[in-house]
Amino acid sequence: MVYLSKIAVAAACLASSVIAHPGEHHDAHAVKREIAARNQLASAAKRSIDSCSNSLKHREVNARSVARRANIAREIREKRNIKSKPKKYRRDLATLEIYEAVDHNETALGYTTATPETTIFSANTSCILSPENTGGPYYVTGESIRKNVTEGQAGVPLYLEVQYLDINTCLPVQDVYVDIWNCNSTGTYSGVSVTGNEGGYDTTFLRGIQVTDSDGVASFETIFPGHYDGRATHTHLLSHDNVTVLANGTIQGGTVSHIGQIFYNEDLRSAVEETYPYNTNTQTIVSNADDTWSVVQAENDYDPFPEYLYLGDDITDGLLAWIQIGINVTADQTTSDDYSVAAVIQADGGHAVVSNSTFGGGNGTAPSNATATTS
């Protein structure tokens, strides 16, 4: 099986510690244990999902998703005055390599007004499960509740819709506050300041929080992430439950129900990397197959790649992408090794947080002057 060969290769590559980017260190044996444990959890949750995925209520959720995605695509195209036809890509969803394989451009022959929207927007990825995955060393607390996180960063516009479903009921999980963060087109993160990534503690670009609606959906206006040494192209997501919303538009307290990353297939990444300013990035490109955590994320029981649509005939017109994420609503990842806090944004700016972990996670300790409020 192709997937097993990928695991074998990954295990061999983990014979020594892996440094994914400055500040992130992984113990090889710990990573192998995490891979085995998460695959077992994924299989168990997949069985739970299979038992409810054909329910009437779940089918109704998917029908609403089709209409919502179609409306979003129309609205964005009208707003940007895009006249050319959108392009949808279809993927096989069996193993890591097949996840990434783009069969063909479904719109190469051209969609018409008579093409059913269900043909274009019904895909919900292979199943609705995304196991836990390291948050990495660059998570920042105190970010603002906002949909548009671009702050003028150059790159391919990306409208990203994430839909959270309860793995036990296949129904939407509402009132989940979702943190998103990724690097910019040339591989730099905001909110931190370390050698090789001098975004700066006072910067907030490509970071923000949205709350899920009655259909479990949180949406962001961002850009397609760039790449940097040691990691495949990815976007970070972290979900909070039972939070307190502060008057300044930030959140406080609650539990962390899910930590994850989504990845992008190689054809899509390559198309983006040909455009400016991605093509000025001199850092080494890492494929999904060679990325430590991508291997963790992709198995037969789940799919780490969102469905996506070119909003026009050129990728620079922007992308609409969507993914369903299954979560255990009773979970709390706050004490997990996957959870790590690098910095906190406060009224007087950003501050570093001391982490006690070398495995890409661990609970952060806020500086002595830290408070729960931010600007």
C-alpha cells in the first residue's frame, strides 16, 4: 500500500530530530508514537462518522453547504468583476499520493448556467475527520475576532471556509471560536520574532478569529500561504469552546477542542508559487510527502486537503476553498503536547511567551505583565 511506504520513509527520516522552522523541535520517537496513536483515534472516529453520515439532518446540512458555497462564489466574482468561468478540480481520495492527484479540470470544457450547483459545490472531502496535529511554535493568543486577516499582504486571495461537525452526530458545532494563522507569501509569520522569522511581536497579519454559525461554519478572507524551510505549505487552525468574548473584540478562557493543519496539493501549490511574490521566495520547498506532519495528517480515514475552486480562469483571481473538520466536542487539548503558545497580543503590543516544550507543543507561560485583554 502506498501509504504504508510513506510511513516507512517518514520513520526513516525521523532517525534524528527534525527542525521544521526556528523554534520548533521534534523528538523522533515521540513523533512515531503520535502517528500510531492518532491513526487509531482516526479509525475509531471514522466508524462513528460512518454511523451517522447518512442521517436526514446531516444530508440537510450538506444541502445548505452547497447553496452557501455557490452564493459565496457568485458574490466574490461579482465583487471582483470576474467574468471568466470558475474552475473546479476533482481529486481521488484514497491515500496521501492519491489525495494529491488532480484528475482533471472539471471546467476545462466550461460550466454553463445549466450545470447543477451540486456538481460543483457538494464535495465535502473524503470524510469529516481531522485528527489532532501540532500547532507548531508560532501560535499567538489575544488575536482579534475578524474575517479579513490579510492586512494588505500580497498574494493569491483565498476565501477559506471551515465547517466543524460533531464526530458522534455528524451535526454542526456552533459557537466554536476558530483561530487561523499562516505565513505570508515569502514564508514569514506575524506575531513572533526569531532568527529566520522576523515578523515582529507587534504584527498581526494573516491571523484572526471567527465564530462558527448554526451550520458550524467559520470563514476567513486570507491569502494562500507561502512556504519555508522544513515544512510543506499549510494553514493552522485551532478551535475554542466556552470562551468569553471581551469588549475589545478578543476572546478569553474556555477549552481547546481541536488543533490542526490543512495542506494543499502539489499542483495547486505549484501554480501559486509561479506567481509574484511567491516566486521571489528563495527558501526550500518541501513536498507534502516529505513533510513530517503531513504524513501524520493523511490516512485512509481522513483527508487534510480542502476542496477548492478557481474563481476565474487565472489563479490570481483568487480561490474558494472549503473543508469539513470532525471534532470531539468533549475534548480539551489545553494540556496537550500539541498546544503551544509563542506570544500574546496585549493593549501595549505583543509579548513573547516562554514555552516548556521541545516537541512542538507544551503549555506556554505568559510574561509577568501579561493580561487577558488585547488591542
